[in-house]
Amino acid sequence: LLACSFYLCCISFLAFGFMLYTGKDPLYVLADHDASVYLLQQAGFVVVLLLYAILLTLATCVSNGSGKELSCRFVQLTLHGVFCLFYYQLVWTPAMLDEMPQIENFMSQIFKSSAESQVT
């Protein structure tokens, strides 16, 4: 569980650093540069996400039942589930349809709507 958490954290920081340095979505750049490597990377990432979900579920089931630990595990499971839903919609589905990831479009819509709400 700790190794999966550390891996996901490192990958997130590397992707964030790439985005800050280049100003581009790293998944979009990878898909544009080499589609077969992108698909292989997506398959590996799904395996890690599923392994992490299984380990989180097991950790929740075998927790000692104290309120604080159990609630923390449920929050972890919920956040992981939300992340997986967004990942499925924005990255996995387009990848399986031979389309580009939709993260950049999604984020531009969010920032556009928040900028409009700040103006009014």
C-alpha cells in the first residue's frame, strides 16, 4: 500500500513538473509522440490503480475498527474512486478509442467557468 502511494505521488510530481516546465499536458504529449508507448503506459497505470484499490479495500476490511482509522480509510477509498472515475472518463476511454486524452479540455472548461464566475 505504501509503495503504491509513493509511486502515485512520484508520478504526479513528475507530471506536474513537466507541465510547469513545458506548459503542456504530459499525457497528451506522450500520446502525440508515440501512441504504442502511451497505450502500454495506460495499461500499466490501470494495473497499479486496480492493485491500489484492492489494497485499500483490504486495509479497510482488516482495520481495527476504531472510528478514526476506519473513517480515514473510507476517505481514501472515496478519493481513489473519484480519481478512478475521472481517469476512466478523461484518459482511459479516449485511449481505447484511439483519441487523445481529454484532460486539457476538461481543465480549460473548469478555469473558463471559474473565471466567468469571478468576473460577475
